[in-house]
Amino acid sequence: LLVEQAKLRFEQGRCAEMLEMTLPLISRSNPAGLPAWFRDAVWFRGNCFQRLGDFAASRREFDRLLGISWVLQQRQDFIMRAWVEMDYAEALI
């Protein structure tokens, strides 16, 4: 539920609130099984940092997400990996 609320903050452009809400969720190491809520939290954090102009922080989040997406590729989740790589490329530009 918390990640859903954070997604809403992201969509509303309230990135500072979203980053604060998700910090406790992502501050621990990657949870077992890499659940969708965790991937989403890291993904939206990367996008929020990009919106706020903190490109170094955005890149750190997307670097983490690329590590997660490698696991996803092993699970044959190629579309998710493609979305991750596209957003990562935007963060680098």
C-alpha cells in the first residue's frame, strides 16, 4: 500500500514526498524474490531524482535497478528490463 501511495505522489509531481516515503523501504538490501513493490519503489525513485535534477542520485537508483533487471532477464521478464534500460538512458541524457 505504501508503494501505491508513493506512485501517486510521483504522478502528482510530489517527488520529495515520494522519496521520503520510499526511503525506509529501499534502505535495506534487495528483498528475497525481488517483489514488484521493491522494483517499483527503486524505479520511481530514479525518475523522481531525475525530475528534481539530481542526476547522480537518479543514476545510482537506476544502477541498482539494472542489477535487479539482470535477475529479471534470467526469469525471462524482458519487457520489464527494456523499460528499465529506457528510463536509465533518459537519466543519462
